Amino acid sequence: MDFSGIMAAVGVGLLSLVSTSAMAQYPERPVTVIIPFAPGGGADITARTIFPFVAKHMPNGATFVMVNRAGGGGELGFTEIALSEPDGYTLGAINTPSVVMKPIEKQTRFTREDFTYVANLAFDPSGVAVRADSPIQSLEQLIEELKANPGSVVAGTAGVGSEDHLLLSRLMNLAGVEIRLAPFGSSGEALVALKGGHVGITVVNSAVSAAEAGNIRVLALASDRRWEHLPDVPTFRDLGIDLIGGSARGYGGPAGMPEDVTKMLADAFAAAVADPEFLAVAAEQKLPLRYMDAEAYRAFVEDQHGAIAKQWEVDPWIK
């Protein structure tokens, strides 16, 4: 090897050492975690619950600083995550269906491909609910009523383009029925309307909390498995309707993050969700845990995108 070749090899070796050294020290400063929703909601509470345990299991320790960037149904925060420097010092909550819905509805500065997916922690399945004293006792009975009398049932939603509006739109398409949708300002207002008898059904995203509050009965959950906290409530799939929907709460960063940093974070998440102390806290909060590693999480996001894009083609909810 000539002198120039030797120096080139030395240079490559030095760069490798620098990279390894930098990795050994990560994170050398606090890591920002962007939460694209307001304080106090499910995304906020879940992030603030898990990250202390992620920090506990980072080889070098870590300080994660939560920053709420609410706006545009998550669009503001997702944009900030996607456009940040991919150095591992900006992470964020990447919730579905919001992260795939927004680029389908309109032109955005991000798509689902602009993120590095690290891990999913929870999946809060949506459920269709009626008042506890409703004559409708099951989803089968609801569908029978809708087929016999199209449009006879009014459903309260959080508004056009909301997650619950989308779920009901997909249900109508898959079951071949017609439901009249009544938009409210939020899912909470729609639930109040249901309890007051102003609408016949609504979609609940925190089904356990809603059911425990009384006055409602959940007919079915849009999940691939029954939920341990509501073991008697069937899934849509149990009833022959292939409908999955709800809020998946996962974490990642901008596309292009270093593989070694991503692996370190992913390993810390895996250790955190197996930590008995975390599991005790999660059980107390009744978090709907659904851990997915990076590969499974990305596949889930792709599946959600495919289902929502298909529904948009059939019935675009924003004209």
C-alpha cells in the first residue's frame, strides 16, 4: 500500500473511532421529546409515564424533556419532529391514525416515510358505544336496525375528519349500512350528547374510562384482540367485520437517525416495557399496552395508511 493509501486507511479508522466514541457518550445532552398534542391527554400522559423508564435503561442514562406542540390535530408537532436534525436529540410521539391521516387529507410537510420508528407502546382501540339503557344490546342488533331503517341512528362524532368520524365511515362501508353523523367540537362533547340521549351511538377512544364512568355500554372494539379490561366486549373481527382503529401511541424521530442511536433507544424501550415497576404503574393507569418493536411498528403504520387511503378513495371526508 502506498503512503496515500495508508493515510486513507488511517483516516477511515479515525472516523470509525470518533463515531464509536460519540456513540459511547450518547446522549451527551438532554433529548427533546415532542408531544404533538395538548397536556393531559392520552398521548401526553403515556409519554410522561414511559420515558423515565426508558431513561433508566439507557446505558449512559438520559434526560428526556417533554415539550407539547399541539395544533392542527397533531400536524404541528409531527412537522417539527420530521424536520428536526436526525441526530437522536429530537424524538417525538408518532400517533396513528393522525400521522397518516393528515398527509392523505391535505398537502403537509411530512409523510409517514419522514420518520424513524423506534417502538410503539400502547394501542387504545376505538369502541362503538350506546347508552346503558339503549334497546340496542349488540353490534349485530345495531347493524340489523340500520339495514332495516337506513339512517335511523344518529352518531355523535368529534367532527368531520376526526378519528371517530373515520371509524364510523369505514364501518358504514364495510357493513353496508348508513349512519347519520352529527359533528360536535370534541369526542368528549359527543359522549355527553350520548349520555344525554341526544344521539344514539358514539365512538369512545378510552373505552375503559368511559365504561367505568357509567351510563354507557360498549358494543364492539376496533382491535385485533379482546381487551383484558373489557373481556366481554367483542372485537369487530369477532363479528366478521375487519375493522381496526384507535390511537396507537408510539415513538421515534426524524428519518435518517443513526442506526446505533436508534438501536440504543429501541433496546431501552424494550427493557422499559418489561420493567416490573413500569408494568405496575401502567396497570394502575390502565394503559392499553401494545408493545411493537421498530419493524412491527413501521408495518402497523403502513397497514393503517393503506386502510385509511382506501377509505379516502371511497368516501373522502374533506371535500
